[in-house]
Amino acid sequence: MGYLHLKQFDVVKVPFPFTELPFTKRRPAVVLSDAAAFTFADGVPKVVLCMVTSSKHKPWPLDAPLTGLKAAGLSQDSLIRLKIFTLDISLVLAKIGALTEKDKTALKKNLSKLFGT
């Protein structure tokens, strides 16, 4: 089966479930891992992602504003939110862009703070 070839810091669309609703919404997320590194017993590669959300939402610690919206494939002011999750790569709907160097640096800095490295 052919999967999207994703690299760290790609921006993708994924179906986000909402526990209070009976449906999902297509939302952007940032790839934190190399999918090939996370293939488990079921044979389906996994990706580790973090959420991208509107800058209108209430802030969380370590939110990073996205400065390269066009490169990321986004049209409205957004934040990288360190709400981290793992997803089967087969559920990734599309690659829509990638982070700029400035946004990569901000994300790496916040990941370092989060994990104490």
C-alpha cells in the first residue's frame, strides 16, 4: 500500500475526533517524526504529530505562533500547539505545506523546554 512520504516539520491535514461530537473535522497538524521509524506489528507506519490551531483560541503554555502561513499551507493566523499524538499514516489526508526555518526553530525550542533537553 502506498503512503504519503512525510518528513519532520511537514504540515498535514488529519481527521480530528471531538469527544463531544459524533464526527471528525479536518485539521492541520505538524509532523514531529519520521513515519518510517514507527512501523509496528500491524505493518502500518505511524507518525507523531502536534496540533495546529487558530490563534483565536485561549493560549496554552509553549504555543508558538506560525509566521510562515503560506509555506505551511494555511490561510489564517495559527499556532503550533504541543498537543502531541500518534496516528496511523493511512489516516493522514494530505500534506499541505511545511514549516519555515523560523517556525522550525520556535518548535524545536518549545519541544526542548517540554522535554527538558
